[in-house]
Amino acid sequence: MEAVEIFRFFGLLSFLTLAVGIGFIIRRWGKVSILSLSKHAARQQESRMIFAVSLTLSIVLFGLFGFGWLVPALQLGVGYGVLLGLALGCALVAGLVADAGGWQGRVHGVTAWTMAVCMPLLIGGLLIAPRVGVAAKFFLAIILSYLVFDWVLFTFARWSRKFFLIFQASYVLCFYLAMLLVAI
């Protein structure tokens, strides 16, 4: 498969779409640092819709970026494509199924955490890709180190859970930064 050059810019459009949607939700309905991005969205019907629409659009754009440019341009292979597809599928389900407790909360939780596990693996795949430059790999290693640190801190330091929103937002931001880094 050949890379479609215009899709290179869809990663940035994906990030901007997600940032505007989530930024609007948090600004409009408050910033409770202990809540996740999705729990902020699940608090009322209007924010659920904004979250679902902005996340779905963002995932479609990121899928075009990933499968239309990233995987073919960097020759990342089928395994990387499968992992990317899993992450995008989980993100889509997590965006459409509100984190509102009950079975929805369980489905949302499993898919959201699966996506979160896929993110460092996807960055690790870029680190070992021969077509990624040395300078990009240096910054990818720093970003991957941060994501691992974020996991360790969140897992073992109970106080960090009071700042879940900040950790989650920075985790997603760093993932996007890594993906966009290889596109420049």
C-alpha cells in the first residue's frame, strides 16, 4: 500500500478536533481533577453527545492518518496496523459508550484501558521502525519514558489519582505528540 501524502495532515486535524471537543466540555461543565475526561463527558446528555461526536470524528481522522499515511510511509507492517486498529476500535467504543456506571462503565473501562495500553506499544513500534529518523527516535524515547512513568506513578502513588484528569490529558497529549512527531 502506498502512502497518501494528504493524510499526513489528518493526524493534526484529529488532535485539534479532540482538543476542541474535550476543551469545550471541561471549560463549560467544570474541571474536577479526580474525574477522567470521559467521566466529565458522562455527567450530562449534551456533553455526552459532544464527546461522542468529537471523539468519533477524531478517530476517523486519526485512522486516515494512521492507515493512509503513517503505516505505509514508515513501512510499519501488518502487526503495527493490527495494534493501531485495536487502539482505534477501543477508542471508538470508549467514546460511544458513556462512563456512566453499570455495564456501560465496565465496557467503557475495559476499552479505554486497553487503548491506554496500546499507546506506549504504538510508540515503541515507531522506536524500532527503520524509516524513523534518529532525532525523532530520541524524542520518541523521551515521550515513551514519560508514558511509562505516568503508568507507574498512577499505579503505585495513590495521591496521583486525585489528579486523574491532568495525568490522562497529558498522556493523550504525549501520545499525539509522538505520532505527529514522525509526520514532520
